[in-house]
Amino acid sequence: MLTLIILLGIISAFLVFVILTALKMSDSLSKPEYKNYRFTIDRSKNEEHSWGDLDTCEKEPFDVTLKDGYVLHGDIYPLDPKKVVIISHGHGDNKYTGVRFLQTFRHLGYTTVIYDLRGHGENDPYVCTMGVKESKDLMEVIEAVKQRFPGAKIGLHGLSMGCATTVMALKYKPAVDFVVADCGYGILKNVCEGVLKKNRLPLWMFIFVNLANKLRFKYDASFVNPIVSLVDNEIPILFIHGTDDDLIDCKQSEWMYDLNKGSRKELHLIPDTPHAQAWNHDPAEYERIIAEFLKKNEI
């Protein structure tokens, strides 16, 4: 009897551990700790030194009311109405994460749009779906930009989850002229398994993490695979990824590059660079890579 009680105790403790771990990890996916504007602006000014003259340069609000009534808050930095780039930020961050890329595209003569993805920044609370819902939102942002700037060339830039969001939007065939895909994931499950491995947890835990996610947040993380959007993509696309990325392995960008159908594609792996730090590693080189890609593709 004592042996049975001990065995049941061990099983119960194991189940509690699995459930609590699954809940915690599903929260980290779909209810991240969102950074506020002040944190992100301070980081831009004091760590990245990417803010520059943005306190005084011209900008306008660019809020987009979506078809479901949800409002995305954004800003537009007008420059050339004939070419516009839309910048999508990463998981748990906000529109001001895109300031470094905004500066790059301003140097290249682009009007730039930065916006808070659904649930992020100063938008109303909402579940983060790792690109599923966000990619559909991006399509509506693109339409709003097209209405504001008829006939303009439009580019997309995405960082990390913003990259995955941008790549996933390609399956909807947006009328855009180029994409810059910075350190995104092609297969979300691989990223989750990497996090489990880093925390010395068995990979089979993903089954329970995803089950918790489906029950609580109503989407299946095992089917968040932006890579499949590239099977028939012919929009020029530039992949950038740091080789020392320990969150999203640079192999993800390599896989996406290989699977992308179109021939107008490039992959740049930035040596000795961790996650989402390719611009910080060398801003001038980052700008050069994009400028040459645009020139080569006559954009």
C-alpha cells in the first residue's frame, strides 16, 4: 500500500509539473510580457543610439481600423509618397522597436510606417497568435497604405515574429514590391522545441504546451509555419539572420530561402550576431545590404 501511495504521489507531482510548465510556456507564447513605449524609446536612445532626430522630424498618426473593429495604432514618417515601407516589430515589443529600421529606410528615401501589432503597444489587449491573426491584420495595413499613397511602391520589413507575420502574409498575395525578412521563424514548433531544450526539458513537452495553447488561446502552434507561404512566392525577398541567434536558429532563414520559389532572393548571415541584432551589429552594412538588394531588383 505504501508503495502505491508513493507511486501515486510521484505521478501526481509529475502531472502537476507538466501542467504548470505547459501553462507557463503557452503564456510566454500568447500572453508575453509586453514592453511599453518608454522602455523601447529609452533603449533606442541610450543603447542602440538609433533615435536620432525623431523627436523633431515630421510624423503623423497612422491608425488603422480593421474590419473586425479592432484598431492598430501606428505612426507615419512622410518623405517620398512614391515609395513606402511598413515595419512590423517582434514578439512582446511595440512599434518603436522599428526605429532602427525606420532610420535605414529614411536614408534610402522611403516614407516609413511603424505600427503596434495586435495586442501590443498601446493597442487594446488581445491574444498574440504568433503571426496567424497578425498576418491578416498586416494585409489591412497594406491596403490602408495603398489608399493613402495610390501607385506607391510598397515594401515590408519584419523582425522576428514581425518577420514571421510578414512572411505569412505572402500567402494572401499582397500587392507589394519587396520584403526584408529579419531573423524570423519558418516553423514555430522548432523554436518552441529549442526553448524546451535550452531549459533542459524533454521535446515531447511541446505536445502539452500546444494543447494548453489550443484550449486557452484557440490556435494551434504546430501549424504556425510561415515557410509554406514561400512555396509559390515570387515577390523579391531578402533574408537577414545572425549566426549566433540562440532563440531562432539561422537555419530557419536558410530553409525559407531554399524553399522560396522566386529567384529574386538573397540570404545574408551576419557573423557573431545574436537574435534581432543584425542592425546593431553594423548599421551601415545593414543599410548597404538592403540598398544593394533594392538596386539589383530595380525597386
